[in-house]
Amino acid sequence: MNEKTRIQKDIIMFEENIKKTEKISLTSSQKKTIELAAQYYEDSKYYKDKKDYFTSFGCINYAHGLLDAIIKF
């Protein structure tokens, strides 16, 4: 799998996972964390479009980490 395809797969996974946060009660701190994750998600798409796959991959992975912390804990 090439870099662009892998990043696109991770972006789709993020979009699916962020929907899970709509079903749980969130504190204001958790909401801010989700907003930050969404900003990294947007950054990932921006860098993917610029063909900077290294930065894009880093952004989407950070977004996943922030989101996972909310969903799992």
C-alpha cells in the first residue's frame, strides 16, 4: 500500500471514529480535545493534498491518538 492510500484509509477511519463521540457524554476538556483532533485531521488532508505524505501521516496519527484517548477512557 502506498503512502497516499494508507493516509486516505486512516482519514476515513478517523471520520468513522469521530462519529462515536457523538454518542457519549463529554466534558468541556474532552470536547476541546476532540476539536484539536479535528484540527489535526484537517491538517492531514491539507498536507496530503500538498503531497507531503510524511507530515500528513503524522497529523492523522496524532488525531487518532487524541480521539482514542476520549473514546477508550
